[in-house]
Amino acid sequence: MSTSVPELTAARDRLRQRIDTSARRLSSRLRVIADAHDLRGSDLKRTQRELRKMGQEGTQPTPAEFWQTTAEPMAAMLVNTSISAVDDEITNVEDAIEKFSESVRIINRSGAAHISAAQVRQILENDLLILEACAASTDGINQLANRWSVQLRRAAWRRQFPGLLFASSADADAVIGQAQVALVEEAPWAHTDRLLSAFELGHADIRTHLFDRIAEAGTLSPVPVRRPKSVTA
């Protein structure tokens, strides 16, 4: 949105520059956090090996216990550190918005122009959009979940072989589907399913928190001060 008031143009340029700086910094921070704490294929393989070993030793946790002691805490590292980074940068953005709002109030008090609350809201909506793209990509966790699903189907196929050799495609698909449902209730599939779910939910929580904080920041600016009415004798 263009402006015809030089003071407002300058104030908005300062606002946009600070928001852009925070957006770049937040994107970088979230990528670093994801590199350190997001789930990887090696994590799933290691988990499967450990669960099989614990099964042989009779120390394997139930899926519910695994969620509480392993899956949820692992995902929480990603979620908590990401949310902390979001909060840090949105605090900087809120400070920039407050400075912009003060500039608007000064312009309105000067009587040179009147900047309405609707104009301020539109400026904030436009300039805050860049922050919505800061959330770390979910491509990695989605690809990992897809690979896990393929591996689960292969395991289900192996469980039903060679009974599938003479079955029709439709019958084979139905049998494999039933075997997949059964496998997902057993170790290690039940446990890795929960591990994937914990991180999928974690990514959703991070995005939700980011979008909520952006929405909150966009409502910070108070209604600008109106110009005083002229007094006639």
C-alpha cells in the first residue's frame, strides 16, 4: 500500500526493514533448530533396533510408555526451542510496531494528516505476511512418514507371502491392508508410529504458535489519535 504522507512513508520503511530483519533471523534460527532436533530416518532405524533388543530382553515398553518417555520428550525439544525462537523474534517485531504506532500518533497530533486505524491495520497485515513463511519446512517429516508407510506395507506383504501369490489384486490389497493395521499395533511399528506422530504434531504446534503470535502482533497498534477539531468563535 502506497502512502502520500512522507512521514508515514519513512515510518513504514523503518517498520518493514525491522520486520524483514526479524523474518530472516527467525527463518535461520528455525532451520538450525530443525537440523539439531527434528526426526531423521536414522532415529527411526535406531529406535527399531533398540525395541527389538528390548523385546528379546523382556524390557520393551508399551506404546503408551514409549510415548511418554521417548516420543513426546524428543519432539518437545524441537517444539520448545522453536517456540522460544518465535517468541524472541516476535517480541522484536512488537517493539517495531510500537515505534511505528508512536510515529503515527505523532503525525496525527501534528494535524498535517490523519492516519486512520484501518490504514494502520492494512499496513500491518501486509508487512507481517513475510513472517508466515518462516516456519521450518515439513518436507523432511512428510517424506520420512511416506518412507515409513512404504516399509510398513512391505512388512505386511512379507507377513502374508506366499498366500498372496494366487490372489487377485483387489484381494491382495485388502489382505495387505489388514496386515498393516495389525502390524501398527505391534512393536516396533506401534512405537515408531507414535514417534512420527509426536513430530508431526510438533510441527503443527510450531506453525500454530507462529501464526497466533503474528495475529497478536497485528492487533497491537491502538487507534491513532485524531486531530483536534478546530474551535470557532
